[in-house]
Amino acid sequence: MWSPKRQEGPTKIVGPVYTVKYVRKDDGTAPEYQGHYIDTIPAHTILFISSPPHTLNAVYGGLMTLRAQHSNALGTIVDGRVRDLQEHRDLGFPVFARAVGTTAPQELLRISEVDVPVQLQSGEQEVTVCPGDYLIGDLDGVVCLPKGLAERAVGLMGSQVRADELIKRDLKEGRPFAESCREHRAKVVKVEDL
């Protein structure tokens, strides 16, 4: 998380995703997007921007945050680099990104598509972020919840939060962790039960 503060604070965002796919400027096979994605963001969505791997250029800056806020976006997550950190922070707008860069994207990259499935850059796992999926971001990172699981997961999360609160209470009273977990986590609703 880079804004409002770097890895600090209570910032949390939850909402449906609106995707933007950047490609290398010389990619002749990818579609050409007309206009600018920033003018098409639906209200109450989280902007997820996919940038090609190993790109040093930033694909999101302070002017984009100003427009996203005007569109009532909930936040921005960039699978790539951002710039203008102080502008994002001054606006108090949640921005999550892999890294920071100083140069704009136009020399090397172009927008190809919006509101389409995009692949997350990850060496550990394959993740596709699809329109309608939910993104959840906080100080610890970002999670993508597939559209089909979003409604079902609410029951799961409530059950987990209740169990954690009971475990916290037990730990404050001196009860052993393993014993408390055995009792309270056994009652947690599982995805397959929903």
C-alpha cells in the first residue's frame, strides 16, 4: 500500500473491480483502446490496472487519482508501478501497487482494453482478475474474491471474525492458544457448507 501512507494506517477497501489492461506500445496483436479509461470508471468500484511484467514506467499518477475520486471510485490497485505519491497521499485516496516509478507510460505502453479479465503478475500462483470480482485491500495486501464466491463468503467472514474475537478473549484470560482455537475454530463456517 502506498497511499494514504506507506504500509501504515487503517486504510481498507472492498468493492467490485473495474479492470484496465496495459500492453507494450509495439504489441500489434492487442486491441487499441479509444479514449482514456479514467473517464469510464463506474462509481463505487476499485480500479485494477494490469501493466506488462518488468515495466519500469508508472501507469498511474496523481491526476488519475483526482479523476477517480471525482468518479466516486473506492481506490486503485496497480499490478505495476505508480508515481506522484504525495498527490495520492494529499488526496487521501487508497492506492496499492507493486512499486513506484517516475516516468509516464506513453513512451513504452498503451491502454489496450477495459473491463476484461487480466492476469496478475505472480510467480507463485496464477490469478485472473475478472470484471465483477471483489477486491479486498488493507495494510497486509490485496485479495481477489471471485464473483461467484462473494455473496457466500460474507457468512464465512462473519463466522471467522466471531471465532477470532472469542480466541482473543480467551488469550487475554490466559487460556492456551491451541485449546481456544480447537474450540472456536471448529465452529467456523466453511466454504463448502455455504
